[in-house]
Amino acid sequence: MQSKKVTLKNKNGLHARPATELAKLAMQFPCRILFITKGQTIDAKSPLMLLSAGLERGTEIKIECDGEKEKEALEALVNAFENQFGEK
């Protein structure tokens, strides 16, 4: 299992477009990918779960990847957060 903490930096938090982009990115990898934050465990491959979590700017999220290509998945997701999903 690979994991890393990131902070959501987007001005508007995790709204529809970045939630969909994150889920699409997560679905490219065969491993299980979870976001753990505020006592919630969220399936990163589900845009609906990502949206319903109500993640706001400044939220710290632990990304956990477990299984085949877990390292590559974690790297791709961390990069997406660092690049603010292209919304700078």
C-alpha cells in the first residue's frame, strides 16, 4: 500500500469538474484508491462520492492506493492535486 497526504488548494474546493476529473484519473488504475479525510473514507473512483463529501479548500486528504500500479496511481493523483486540476 502506498499513501500520501495532500491539501486541497482549489479556491472553490472539490466541485463537479475536478471531482469528475479525479474519478476519471483514478479509474485508469486497477488498484483500490481511497481518500481519507474528516473521518470519511471515500472511493476515489466515484465522482458522486467525491462530490457528496463536500471537500473545501484547505482540507487535508490522505490518498491510499493498494494493489497493482499503486505507486503510479499515487503519483498521478498527487500531481493532480498539486496542479489544482488545471484550475490555477
